Amino acid sequence: MMNILKKTNFPFTVFLIAIVTWIFLAVAVFLINKYVVFTGNNLLFPFSVIYPSSFLIIGSLFCLLFLGTGLLAYQYHPKLNFFVIYMICALLIVFGNMGQGNVDIAFLQPFYLKGRQYYADAINITDWKLWMLNFNHNLESFQMHTRTHPPYTTLIHYAFLELFNGSILGLSLSFLVISLCSFPLMNLLMKNFRFDKTKRKFLLILFAVIPSVNIYLLVSIDALVLTSTLLFLCGISTIFIKNKLSFLGILMSVSGLILTNMLTFSGLFLFAFLGLLVLVTLYKKQYSVFFSSIICFVLTVAFFYGSYEVTGSNHWETFREASHSENPNGFMLLHSPVVYFFTRLEDIGEILIFLSFAYMALFFSFKNENLGLFSDKQVNIFSFTGLTALGVMFLTGAYGTGETARACLYIVPFFLLFLKELNNNRTLKVLYILCLLQTFGMQLIGNYYW
């Protein structure tokens, strides 16, 4: 197998180094945590949440179905239209998660199991207007996830439960439908950056089998955040690439910005990304992104001010209360420097492992100049700006509890864009197959819901 991989120009040595490095770090962090000092990490670094799979026979069969569908999708994707590609992506998501064993484990338990999710608070809402009005006052009485997110996150659970007469399955399928919109939006984002048609089809099925996407796209609130973030990225990329104000681009940007910030305080990432992108484009004497960002900022602030006037829910105060609830001692570096360091390492490591070892091999390969991984200047500016913005958030102590593979699902499109000029078909095939196999293994042996 090694000889076959070498002929493809795939950086197999870097792939092995990535795996060995992970094993070394996992053992080292475990020993440090047990015998030296508390690091803030869980048992298996950098996985912040992982439970053994139920290992049901039907789950194993669905994993095999996922694997077979993925192989057939790769073989025939150039001949398929985009609607069929989207349907295949949906099947890959469903089959992968059904690897947990049954509908209850895959679709329902992430909402109700352990009784500490948004669902547990959503079912207690009787008057949503009164609930919104008193959200800040009652913050500490809510479950952990509710009190560290904007009220709209729990409210969307309540809305779908009302729509489907309390059915968790209806809630779950609603989340899935919204989440699957990320595929056509990802296609549009790639189209904005002038990816060719066949490459877009390939990257869409790769997107569906990347471990973080396949595992967390089914029923998590962060999958909805991925969709709203992609809506924003599609809009702002249109303006960035053409250096021209666009009504549709601004509309999509504002909509994505507002929706993302309604669902999570991690929506601040989009402001950080937009601010850095403005600095880069102003340096290049391009002003469209700057003017667009002002419009987006003003309209977003106006929306949340209007929401405050209507519902009495103060977004800024809720953010402050949520930040204090999650970090009551303030900036982590000052009071827990060891935990700060190791959780920053965990945050980065979890994103990379859930991207797949195969992608890591390409990203960190010294052969990347030959592979053409970073040869598109517009993609480089756009994607590295996104990675830098996330890095700044990590430095501030954000995501102190880990789970970045889920909570930072929105960062995956930035990594995917780097593959634009990677045109060696054998290398692409190896990347896809290794990624598919890793997700197959992860879905088969583990459950990653918090």
C-alpha cells in the first residue's frame, strides 16, 4: 500500500508523522494530567467528548452502507448533476450517523439524553415572550448550554417542538434539513472562487465525509451555525472577489451575520474575520469589503437593538452573563496558565484530527508547492484570514471547554477552499479514501455527542 501511495505524490510520510504525533501527545498529556499537573483535558487527547459506541449489528451495517455509498460516489461523481450530489451527501450524513445503531441514538438522544441540552429548557417554555424577557434574570437556572448561548438557540428548539406537537423526531429532521443547506451553499462559495464544476462535485462529497462534518451535521446546533456562516461567506466572498458592492452579496452577508449571532456567541468570529479582511483589502487599496462591513455591522446592531425593544432580551448583557458563567475567574491565562496552554492545544488538535489525518498530511506537507495547495492568492487571503481570526479567539481563551470539532464546524469551509488547485487525481483519490476510512472507523467505534 505504501508503494501505491508514494506513486500518487501523496505525502504518506507526513500522514504517518501526524498519527505518531497524535499518539505521543495523547500519551504525554494523559501522564502529565495523572502524575504531574491538571491540564484541563479529558482522558483521550485531544477528544473533548468521546464515548464507546453501542456496537449494535445494525449500526455496523449502516457504517458499511456509508462506506459503500462513499466509494460509489467517488467513482461516479463526475457524471452526476448537483442535485444528485446533494442527495448523496445527505445519505452519507444519515448513514454515517446511523452507524450509532438506531434512530433513537442517532436522531433523538443528542437532544434528550442526560437532560442537560437546550431541549430540557425548551420544553419548559410556556410563554416565549415572557421567557425571553426574563432570560438574563433566570440565566443561572438554565442548563449549561442554554446559559452560554443566546436565547434564540433554545427558542428555535421550542419553535420546532411547537410546530411538530412536541415530537423530538420532528425537531431532529428540521435541524437536518437546515443543516443540509450547507452543501448548496458550499457549492456556491466554491463557484464564487471559480472552482471548476468537476472539482466542486468532488469537494462536496469530500465535505460530507470529513469526520467533523459527517459526525456533527445531523442534529447539532453547530450544524445550523455552519449553514448560516456559509450564507455569510457566500455573500462577502462575492464582494471580496469582484471588489464591487453587491446588493445580493450584502443581503446574504447581513442575513448570515445576524442568524449566526442569534444562534451562538461564536458569531463574534465573523466580526473578527470581517475586521481582518477589511484590513487586508484596505492595504491593497480595495474598499468594497470596507463599505460592505460597515453596512453589515450597522444592520446587525440595528436588528439586535430592535429585538431588545420588542422582546426585552439584551444581547450584549446576555453575552456578558454567559461569558462570566463560563469563565467566572476571568481570563484563563492569568489564573490557570497550564490549563490555558493545554486547552489551546486541545482546541487546535481536535479541529485537525476531525478534519482527518489525510488532510493534515496535505496541509503540513513540504510538498505542498508541488501539490498546488496554496497557489490561489484570493483563496489564501480569504482562508488564512479566517484561520487567523479563529486563532485570535483561541488566544483570548475562547472554547475553554474544548469540543472545537463541533463548536468550530464553521471553520471547515476555509480549509476546503485550499484544495482549489490540487488537481492530481491520484492524490485527490487517496485524500478522499483515507478520509472516508477514518470517518468510517470513528463512526463505528465512538459516540461524540456531549
